[in-house]
Amino acid sequence: MNQDNNIFTAELVEVTKIFSRSGNETVALNRVSFKAERGELVLFLGPSGSGKTTLLTLLAGLQEPSSGEVYIFGKRVQDYSPSSLQKIRASQMGFIFQTFCLLDSLRVIDNVTLVMKFAGIPEKSARRHAAECLERFGIGHLSNAFPGKLSQGEKQRVAVARAIANGSKMILADEPTGSLATEQGMAIIEFLYDSVKNDGISVVITSHDDRISKYADRVLHLRDGILI
Amino acid sequence: MYALKTLAIQYLRFIITAFGIALCLMLMLFLLAIYNGVSDASVRYVRESDADIWVLQRHAANLLRGTSLLSNRHGFMIKEVEGVKSIAPILFFTATVNVPSNTASMHLVGYDPKTGKGGPPEITEGDTLQNNSQIILDNAFAAKYKIKIGYKLPIRDDTLTVAGLSSGTNLFVIQFAFITLSEARKLLGYPAILSCFQVKVEPGFNPLTVAENIRSVSPDFAVYDKATFLKNNIHEAETGVMPLLYVVAMIGAIVLTALLSLILSVYVLEQQKDYAIMKALGAPLGFLPRIIIQQSLILAGSGLIIAILLFAPMLFAVKKLSPTISAESSVSQVLIVAAGLLTISLLSSILPLMRQRHIYPLEVFR
């Protein structure tokens, strides 16, 4: 692993992930190697079941590989304690999900603030920064709305605001356009592209939508767990 | 606060749960109030007497249960003991009386109304006994059977007129009633019989020494100084029907723990995805368990507030409907219940915490 974490935010080295269920083994990823660099938007394209989401969860440190090594910010994932991984996810990673995964019982601003609180940012400054992020994505007027009242596109913008609000160095996006109309979907990708170029963060997107390709610095194809 | 917001979103369920908790707490407060009221009332007669020493028949230890039979002859023996200033003979027996459209039992106390010793601790209405044809009833007993001053109460072969009503004479399962000693003996049919003597010692004498002197006079006596006798009666009151109240209160506490645990588990199941999201986003290790504990404390605290607000009117209504229920609440009881509730809140969080612990952050990627 290149220990220069000024360049790489995450790296997979010969990673294989096998799931066992009722004696049957499924190879989700097979000897995949990959580096995510700062200021780069990487797109993993592949059909359902190709291992895209597994790859993303490995990059997030949410599970460990069956073999091979996963490095997050220059350190082997197994060498992090659970609380260190939690802190890394809270303060240096941002997540965007296909189904947005907002907390419906909290207002929009509280959804964004909560993650910053996880990162240890004091409530007052977290709220101020959350409001700025929402303004940046053109949804400042929705701060006090509940997610249930928002359109799909608005929900995903909130999710993007939440992902970048804590000053993430790496954003992991799982099918971010999957629940959106084309125009809304592309607007979200443009937001992410701007963040990559303006803030120098690393964005890893998994999708089966190749219209995103034009925004990606690198496009990688996954099929049956193999990088092709 | 996420805990409060998730509870507030389902406000109807929150209100119903808080009222359910409040009802359990009111049951516990009520049982404690009965315990307190009966414990106090059962011994008030002994506590408020001015006797320094109580003399009963050998082996008898209290007034509440057990039989003590002495005679006038024993009184003469006690009077001769050095340090004894005066004695007051008292006769106790249980009788069934005809009350309006019913029958009821009462613990009759025969005493000498001239000295007043052995009489009711407090007269709340009417007067003390003036003659043998009068009776003083416990005020709760009178209220229960709607008996007023002047009512003619048939007892055995006699009919006595209600002269007054007393308080501090309600033993929960039975109540004291007071008649003259001679009338008590007449009703019982044994003219020289007694249950006990209240003894007053001469100034300057130590009651413990005088009690020892009385003991030495006759092996027939069980002699107690006031403190010991009071302790005996409190012990008897607390080991009688009272433990049952504790058992019922304990069942109430167990039901409350199960109820709260169930409700919190439902919240965890409903918020399973939220918890998975927060875990994936990097919620600190103690953050999610704290939500459940906060929810538990909010529900319990709301229930406690409702219970405190409703308890006084409920107690008033119960006393109105059933006057013989002797219930006395106090701040210390509320504090005991609050402390118990805190324990219940924490215990009931265990199962939901275990459920929450098994929520996998990868669920959000499904």
C-alpha cells in the first residue's frame, strides 16, 4: 500500500469477498485491486449482483475482506478499532444512498447536523454549517421541513449536503441516481463533480447508469465480482 | 433530541403509553399509601396512649392478634408493685353487629370512661362515653355503613347508642369501637375478665425497672415497656396482611417493566432502518444506546408526572367510595416509587438495547 495518504483515500489490494449462506458460497468480489485518489471521481459500473455495493461497504470499513487488504486513509482496516472506524466514517467519509436514507423523524437541518455531531462538531457551529450547506445546494428554504414532505430530488440533495457537511475527504455513493429522474440525477452528479473539483475530495460512485460516465475521471467495470 | 422527536411523532401512542405507566405507578403509590395508612392506624391506639407499661397475659405480645385474659385479681397484684402509680384495665373482644342492611365485625374495646385511659386516641365527632348504653365507632366504619351519631346499634343482647366517632382506630380489615368496661364485660358474660392493663409509673421511677418488678410478681404476666409494645404491634401489623401489598406492588412493577420493554422494543423495530443509517454514518458507540435509555426515561418520567397529578384525586375518590380504606401518602413514598421507576426504566431498556445492538449497518445498502 502506498502510505502517502495525501494522494490515496482508500485502496483495495487483491480483495476477495465471499459470503457463505447455508453452506453455499457466493463470491461477491474476486481479487479486486483499486485505489481512490483525492480530487478524483471514480465510477464503478456494473449490473445488479456484480459486487458494486460490497466494494463500497469494504471501502467504508463496514465489513472486512475474506482475503486481500483494504486500506482506509493509509491504514489497514483491520488495524482500526471499532471506535476509530466510527470516527473515520463520521468525520472523513460521506455516504449517499439510492433510497436517500434520511431520518424521517428529524427535520432537514437536523438530518445534516446529526452527522456533524457524530464527527464531534459542537451543536451551534454544526447547525450554522448545515444551513450553509443546504443553501449551497439550493434547499436552504427547506431547512425546517421533514423529509417526508420533500420530492425525490430534494431528498437526494439533502443527502449530498449531509455527505459533505462534515468535511468528508471521501464520499461513497451507492446508486445515487437510481431513484431519480434523469435531470435530477444528473444535477446530483454535477454537485458531486463540483465538490471533487472545488474541494479536492475523492468520490466513489457505484451505478449501472452509464450516463454518469462523462463526469467520471475513471470508469471501472465490475462483472460477477471481477474488475474488467 | 432524536429520542423525544421519535416519541413525539407517534404522539397518540406516546400518550397511551404514558397513561399506562401512570396507572401502574398509581397502583404502586396506592398500595404504599395503604401500607403507610394501615401501619400507622394499626398502632396509633398504642402509640397515643399515655401508658408507660402494658401488662398482658403470658405469651401475648400485641393487641392486633392473639388472646390475653387476665382478671381483677391481677390488677390488685400490679397495683401493689413499687413504682406503679395507676393502672387502667381494658377488655378487647371481637363482635359481630347488625348495621343497616348488613352485618359487620368490630374490635370492641371496653375501658373506664372516667379515667379515659384505653379510650379512643381522638374523637372527631360527638362526645366521649357518658354511660353504659353508648358506643364510640371508628369514623371510617360509620361512614361505610352510613351510621350517624345517635344511631341505635344492636350488639348481642343489647342496643347501644352511637355517642361519638373516633379516628386512628381503623385497622384496615377491622375497626375499633369503644364501650364502657362494665358494658363490655356484660356483653361478654364474664364480669371479672380483662385483656390487659395500662400502667402509669410514679415520677422518678424507671419504667424498665418497674416492668421488671411486675414480671417478678407473677409468671402469668407478659410485661412490656411502651417502646417494646409499640414495636411488637408494628411488627404484627407489617407481617400480617401487609406483605401481600408488597407482592401486588412487585407484580405491578414487573408488569410495568414488561410493558415498557415491549414498547421500547416496538420503537427499536420501527426505527431499525434509522439505527442502521446512523451506524453506517458513524454514530458514536454510546449514542444509539443512549437514545433507547432516553426514550425509556421520557416515557417513565411522563408517566410519573401523570401519576402524581392524578393520584391525589384518585385517593380522595377511593376514600369517598370506601371509607374503611386507610391510605396515607407522603413525599417519601413518591420518592421511593420514582427511584423504583428509574430502576424499572433501566431494566426495561436491556432487551431493546440487545435488539438494537444486532442491527447491522449494511442493512442500509439493501
